[in-house]
Amino acid sequence: MPWVTIQWYKGRDAETKDKVAKLVTEAVCEGCGCRPEAVSIVFVDVDKREWYQGAIPATKR
């Protein structure tokens, strides 16, 4: 049973999450040979103030 976690900036709507979940599920099933019901996806919405890359916050990129 594949588990996928997607961390991204908060603010995306349900329609976008639905689309991404569908595409990711299709890709995982193709790669693993599993059924869609076996794939679990969780979205973690992170505030830009909490996301750093190279010691620089996303708010300053």
C-alpha cells in the first residue's frame, strides 16, 4: 500500500488537490502495479514563513 506525502505552500484549492491526487495515483499505480484504492495521499499545507531553503525563507525568494 503506497503512501504519498505532498508538502507545498498552503493556499491551493480543493480542485487543484483533486487533480494532483488523481495524477499522482495514476503514476503510482503504473509504477507499482497496484490498484488505485491502495494508494493513500496526504497534502501538508505549509505557510511560506515556515519553509526555508538554503537558510532563506520562501517569503524572501
